[in-house]
Amino acid sequence: MNTRKWVIAGVLSALSILLGVTGLGFVPVPTAVGNATILQIPAIIGALLEGPIVGAIIGTIFGVTSFLHATLPMFKDPLVSILPRIWIGVGAYYVYKGIRPLNHYVAIGVAGCVGSVINTVLVLGVIYLRHYLSLGACITAAVVNGVPEAIVSIIITLAVVSAWLRLDPLRRKSRI
């Protein structure tokens, strides 16, 4: 990890903490899970800009923030709140890397979607496996929370990463 990667990880981790602590990253929804979130987006963006390790670091910070500020008992379980979040940026990065040769902008959007889906599926999967909620409640939460989260992730990730890469002279030639 070079200085640039640490700085990007730090800034996006700080954003993730800010969104988590202030509650701005959570949107109340009428499901058993309680909130939809946008906190996965900094992990996705970090991974696309600087690689899977940066994405994993930011995802871990998201998970720890979720764990420390949990209001529902199931999110006070680190297997629910921390472990799944590590994989958000990792999965998003490899999807982006695989699709990028075909179409750069499609790769960004698909990676934004996949990162969000990884968050939804892994968190709800662990919630179900740990017997916090029934399968039906998890499926309902996946649809009610997960679909809007994925759509917002696509839009914000595409806007931020595209703009960043256009402005960044070090990355312009290699990415766009």
C-alpha cells in the first residue's frame, strides 16, 4: 500500500464513519432489519479507485461503525455487522476488473450493484444462519432494502468514480 491508497482509504473511511455516526447513511424502512443503508458506497468507490485491499479496509470500517452504533441486537453480533462488510469492496473490484475491458462505464455501474448486493446477501445470509430472522423476513428485507440500495449504489458509484477518473491525471490514461 502506497501513500495514495492510505489517503483514499482514510478519507473514504472517515466518510463512512460520518455517515454511520450521524445516521445520514441509514434510511428507515418498515422491515425487520430497520434501515436501508448507503454506507457500502465508500467501500465500493475505494475498491474501484485503489483496489480490493482499500475496499476491504473501508468495508471493515463500515462494519465496525455498524457494530458500535447498532440499535438492533442482531447487529451487535460482529459476524453480522463486520465480517460481511469486508467483502463489499473485494467483490466489487474483481467484477469491475473483469468487465472493464468490455465497457468501462458499464463495469463501474455493475460493480456498484454487485458491491451493494454482496452487502445485502451476506448480511442477511448471516442473520438467517444465526437465527435472528426467518427466511421470509430476510427475503422481504432483501427486496425492500436491497433493491433501492443497489440502485442508489449504481448511480452514486458511477457518478463519483467516472468524475474522479476524468479529473485524475495519473489514472486518466489507464482507466478511461
